[in-house]
Amino acid sequence: MIRDTLSVEAGDVRLTVYVSGPRDAPPIVLVHGYPDSAAVWEPVRAHLDTRYRVIAYDVRGAGASEAPATRHAYRLERLAADLAAVADATCGARPFHLVGHDWGSIQSWEAVTDPAFKGRIASYTSISGPCLDHASFGLRGESESERDGAARTAQPTTKRPFGSGVRQTLKSWYIFFFHLPWLPELVWRVGAARLWPLWLRVTERVRPAPDPAQLRNALNGLNVPRQFHRQAVAPARASCARAGAIHRAAA
């Protein structure tokens, strides 16, 4: 299927969008994670664009999309606005299916739980990426049930054993690594970008095509988890709790 490449204005940046599939087919929007670009979806596109209008875009700072001038411009609300701009340009008023992977999944939860998207998202498939509020439970050493129970009873959340928080921290070590000054950038520059395909072959048993934008994806993309973490450790916005109410009202 012939693929179109579009340039979509999204406030302070222009995003590069790749579209394929029948124009009258149901639209599906794919949001990649870190340190990827929309190219990560190419093997999937071949299985989808016979039945769907497939829309994938390079998130701000990745692939061929422009990077914003400040780190603050990678906050969740800005990324959700990018998705809205892409959907407006490619789907019009039609509801679209949404698929997010990794950090792309986390940012997509912001849209799914935003009342502004009510009636626009036909379905949401989250791959390896929780809502930021859910992720913050783990970073704080709390479970979702503990947080929900505390909210219902208006009682302080019971702290989990110290060892539980340590285990979660060890599982999420790379998130904290991303927040170190200059070291993550140095690691990517001195060889990690070149070795990334090998890492994926060993750990994920996939053979990705070389991405000429890999270093740029990695360096600019560090701003995404850095901003997410700042929002995650702030008081929870209960955005995930909003989701059920929003979509029940839309039904």
C-alpha cells in the first residue's frame, strides 16, 4: 500500500506523520516509545494497512519531527496535544483506534483520560506502558489497591515494607539513570546508539532495521522520561481514575 508522508503543525513543532492503508478504512494511530521513532512500527504496518488507515508519527524530537526548544515542552499535556494535532490532520472527525508502546503508551494514557478526547478514541491498546499515576504508585512503593482504598476511606496510605520499594527501584533502575546529569547522553554518544540493534537482537530476539536517527531519538527522547518522572512523583492527578467515568459517559 502506498504510504503518504505528512508534516503536521503541533504548536511549537512540526511532526512527521506516515499514513498508509485505504482512505475509507477505520483509522488507527500508533505512538512509539523510547528510544524509537515511527520506524519501529513498520513490521506491524504490513499486517494492519490492509484493513485500517494506519497512522504513525515521530513524536517530538524523534525521527524526522522537530524538537522543541525546552525540556518543559515534553510534558504530558504537550504530548497529548501533539496526538490531537495528528488525529485532526489525518482522521478528521472520525473516531480512531489508538495503540501506544512503552513511553508512547504512558503518554497516550494522558489523551485517553482527557475529557477533550471524549468520543474520539474508539479503543486503546497499551503495550508495556501504564498510566503515569499507576507508574507513580510503584515509584512510591504503593499498590493501586492501597491508593484506591485510602481514597475511599480518606485515610493515609499505609506504607509498604521497605524491601518492596527497593525491589521496585531496582526494576526501574534505568529511569533513575536517565536523570543523572550528562552520563546518559555520554553513554549514547560513545557507542550505545550503534549497539542498540545488537541489544535488541540479544534481549528481544528481533532484528530491527538500522535507524539513521537512532542517536537523535535517544538524546532528545531523554526529555520524555525526565519530564514524566517529575510529574509522577508529584501529587497524583487521578487521571487514570477519570478514564472509566469518561468512557462510561461516552458509551
